[in-house]
Amino acid sequence: MDAIYTAVATANGREGRAVSSDGHVDLPLAHPKALGGNGEGTNPEQLFAAGYAACFASAMGVIGRMEKIDVKDVSVTAEVSIGKDTDGGFALSVVMRAELPDHLQGEAGRDLLEKTHAFCPYSKATRGNLPVELVIE
């Protein structure tokens, strides 16, 4: 792959800060309350959810243009869950919720989501590594 852009960020664990090299991201990090923390900062799951939702929505825009489908009123929400895995560690799962307008309900919307999931760089990066459920709303 020939890189077009490289994002650089540094973090020092779940209790600390995450900072991007350009300073646009500078966030306090904290364990969520569900994992025993105080919840007074963001966490990797929230950051991953935001990035995946944005990338998926952008990829849907590309597919929409290619397929001549109006996707301007589409909204994408990523739900990233963390839980114990069978090896005693932790694993992630994702539910991608696409709020689609009436003309994209049913088979047309399902086809759009499947094509977007095949095209999206985040989906490609996670394929086979964590379950991703696609939901039309």
C-alpha cells in the first residue's frame, strides 16, 4: 500500500491522555464505569466507535456516488462492545446502525450496507477479527 496519509497519536494507557501529533486530538482517558473506572474521560472503545462510524459513513458516500444512490440523509452509529473472551482476555464486537431514508429501506438498503462494508477501510481491517453486525434503522 502507498500511504496517502498517516495519522499519529500517542497514549499512555486507559488512565492518562491520548494526543495526536498535530494537537487536534488531546483527550483525557479513563476506564468506563462498567470496567471499574470513574468514567471521567474517553476510552479506546469510544474512539474506535467514532472513527469506524465516520469511515463507514464516508465509504457509504463513495458507494452512493458510484451507484447513483442519494445517501445525503444517512446517519451511521457504531456500537463497540468490549467483553471477556474465551481465552481469559478481552475482545470487541461491533454493531453498525445505519439510519436510512425510506427509499433505502429493505433490499436496497441491505445491498448498500453490504457494499459499504466490503469497501470501508475499517471493515477491511477488522474482517475476520471481530464480529460486525449491520443493522438498518
